[in-house]
Amino acid sequence: MIGFSVPFSLLYFCSQRYEFPFVVGLAVCSVWCLLICLSRLYLGMHSVLDIIGGLLLVTGLFALILPLADILDNFQLTSLLAPLIMGAGFLIPSLYYPQTFSEEVSQGQWGPTWADTVTILAAGWGIFMGSWLNYQMGLITAPAITTDGPVLPPPYPIIWPSSQQVIYTIFRTVAGLACLATVRIAGKTMAHLAVCAYYKRDPNEVKGKNLVKFELPVKFFTYAAIGMSATFFIPALFRGLNIARDTMYTEV
């Protein structure tokens, strides 16, 4: 489902915002989705029926959710209740992921599919919280009349960056990845120690045993921190260093 929803969501929303050959975008997204599906089969994480069922389900969800995207986006950014409601929406599926009974489940362990789902949901919640904070702090604003005249409606042409912008982009990429790696290591370590302290267990004793009650909160906290860092803290760092992208987080 993620292998379909991520690329085709990008295609849908970018086609409304930027001018580019739609056929090229469709081809890229189709190859992206195909490679993800084949990788799931190759690794033995899903069967062919799993892939077909997931594609059918996500297609139905697209038809249901995409027409409501603007309404949901407005609620997520503007409502003070959004963090509570969205937090529950991301956390509950992480806690109650459906699994067939197996030896792993009976021993309190979890499989790779459940772990991947928690990673995606946690990162999604972190990205949402970063975006919500950006809006609440006035870093994201709705288009308005400016001193230069009204903001033109999309779609916008894709502008090739200047040499200086390319240098800034490379620096932001390297610095951003370094920051995210640091957040992952620090977040995982602190969360692991905190969970072990809560259950009064030796951290070395549970390490590598893949126990759900230890691994799930650690993974959720770690990737939520990564998502929030990518959308809020790291862009704030770049603004402080005066290397932020000019058009980042400027409008809804």
C-alpha cells in the first residue's frame, strides 16, 4: 500500500502545483510502485494475493480520501485538537496491528511487517507535528495579497536552481542527513533506556530479543523524532544559518 500511495500521492498533488509532463511522472511512479511490490515478494514479506489486495484497497482509499485532502489538511494545520486526534490515529494502529498467531507473537515478539508499519506511522506523526508547529508559529501561511501583488495560483513552472542554490542544496542534504542520523542514534538510545527503566529490566538483557513491548515504543519515539526533525528542527537550523530554501514552508 505504501509502495503505491507514496509515489502516486506525489504525482497527484504535484500535478496540481507544478508544470511537468504528466506521462513522465506516471511512468516514474509506476516503476517505483512495481519495484516496491517486487521487493516485497523477493524478501518473502508478502504474497501475490497480499500485493493485489493491498493495491485494490489503496485504490479505494485514494478515491475516498483525495477529494477530502484540502479539508483534512486545513484541519491538521489549524485545529488545536489536531495533535491529540492525529496522534491517536497514528498510535492506535501501531499498537493493535493485526497479526496471525505464530510462535513470534506467542513469545511477545513482532514481525518485520509490523515493525515497518510502526516506522511509517511514527514518521508520519512526526512530520505532521512538525508541519502543525510550523503553521502555529506562522512559518507556514496561506497565500495572500503581497506588496508585489497577488500570489499567482498554481501550477507553477519548475525553475532550475542557480549554482549557489545547488551548493546550498548539497550542503543542506549532507548536514540534514547528518542531523537525522544523530537524532536516530540519540533518540533510539534514550528511548531504549527509558523503556527498560520503566519495566525495570537490564537494557543488555532485552537487546536483540525483538520484544514488542520494548521495541515498539522505542521505534515509535525514534522515527517520530526523525519526522519532526526533518520538518521543524532542521529547517529552523537552516534558517538560523541563512541557507534555507527561500520557498520552503511559505504557503498552504
